[in-house]
Amino acid sequence: MRCITSRGRRPLVSDAATITQPRWRSGARAPAAKIMQAGLSVVGASLLVWAMMPLAPGDPVNMILAARRIEEPTLEQIAALRAQLGTDLPLWQQYLVWLRGVLTGDFGFSWRTGQPVMAEIAARLPATLRLVGTGLAISVVWSLALALVAARWVGRWPDRLVLAYTRMMAALPSFVLALLVMQFVVVGMGLGRVLSGGAGITLVIAAMVIGIDRAAGWTQLLRAGLLAQMAQGHADVARARGASEGRILTRHALPGAALPFLTAVGISIGGLIGGSPVIEVIFTWPGLGEHVLMALSVRDVPVIQAFVLLAVLAYVGASLLIDLAALWLDPRLRGQGAQT
């Protein structure tokens, strides 16, 4: 049908153009929106982390002097320390100075040891990442295996056994599980070392404690997703074509249930790093654990700030990667992401 236009009026635009252009724009805006949201989250978290300094009870200068065992400091020492910390500046300038240092990898000096915070963290961080990474891998594999078993024999004894196990593990605090493993496995059975020093067998045992603790909730989430996918129409079509239940579970149900599962894994990475110090101390793992707990006991704020911000960055980074992967796997989310 010919489009008739008059002079001075805007020509009509075809339906194809009006539909295609917003789709392209929404598809391009969705990842950018996710990245912007992640950036805003990091900025907001940095404000909260920095606020630990001015909101902490007591004068930071007095706390540093007490930590360094300087009982009668001179006025010159106090003034120099205030200038070094920047506490004589307005709060907004203190935040900008702190943020500039963080962006260049400078978290200041530890109040307890007087050493650069980043140097102390860099010396211990690889061991923590090795422990957390191994525990994460064990947790993903373990929860995947349990959820597949439970969904394959739903309502039968394997499913009931998995549900009972996950409920028990979810109710058991991780440090209690770590103490039980230390008592009965390391001390009783002689596996690993009480003073590990980074030994390989201790890495496996400590990582299994982390993995078993996290796998409880992930197993229940993945099981529910698998059962929901098994009740969909595409599963019925596969059954009508003669596919076995095991094939339907792994080829049809698992891909559809994987996205919520991966999202839960991604947002738990920050919690894994934040919760690792207790496990590290129990198994004497040479990571950040003992250092962070000691900083908490003496209120060593720069060390605590660096550790909390590290956990926040891990959480936001993992969540961003999961969100971008979800946009790539499911194009339907791109329009929703552009609207948020």
C-alpha cells in the first residue's frame, strides 16, 4: 500500500524500522546498564567502607599511638600523624583522598604493625584465593551431583536422603563443621596437619568444609529448578519422542535451571571470601584469616577496610559477570535490563 504524504508533514515510518531500532538499542543498553549499576554499587560500598574511619569510636590518632606503644607522644608527633591520616581535613576531602589512594592501591598503613596494608594483604591473598577457589569448585560439583540425584529420583529415598542432608548442613554453622572435621579427620584419623603451613592435604580438607557448607543451599535451589523444568512442555515432548528421564534431566532441564543456580553461585563469592578467615584460623591456613581477625580484635581500621572492600569487589565483579552471561544466554532479559 502506497504511503501518501503531504508537504510539511513528516513521512510515515515503516513498522519494521520502528520495531528493529528499539530492539537494537535495548540490546546495546542492557550490558551498559548492568555495568553502570555495578559501578554505582562499588561507589556506594566505598562510602560505607570509608565511613568506618570517622564513625569508629575513639580518636584514630590515639588508637594508632596506643597500638605502637607510644605512651606520651609529643604535640609534634600528634600533629604529624593527623596530617598523615588527613583527619584535619573536611570529611568530603578525607573521602576523596582515601578514594584516590584506593584507586592507586594504597590503603595506608596498618595501625598495628605500621606496614603498608596492601603489602600485607598481597603476601596472604594468594593462599586465601587458592582455598576459596578450591572450595567453590568442590561446592559447585557437589551441589550439582546431589541436585541431579534428587531430581532424578524425586519422592523416593535418594531424594529424601538429599533433602535431609542439605537441611542438616544448612542448619550447621560452618565453624562447627570445621571444628568437627579438625577433631575427627585431622586429629583422629591423622589426615592433614594441625599446623598446616599451606600443605596440600590441608587445602583439600579445608576446601571441602567450605564446599559442603555452601552446597546445601545451592542443592535445594538447583533441585527446585530442575523439577520446574521437568514439568515444562518441552520435557513432555522429549518424553513423547522416547527420551529417557536421565537424558531429559541433563539435556533439557539442566540448561534451563542453570541460570538461577549460577546467579546464586556468583553472589556467594563475596561471602566465601568474607567468611574464610574463621576456616583459615581453624585449619591454620596461611591466608588472610589470622591477619583479619587480629585486625578486628585491635580495631585496625585500614586492614578491615581493605578486606571488606576486597570482598565487595569480588561480590560485585562476580555478579556483573553472571548478569552479562545471563544477557548473552537469554536474549529476553536484554529488554528488561535496559528498562532497569
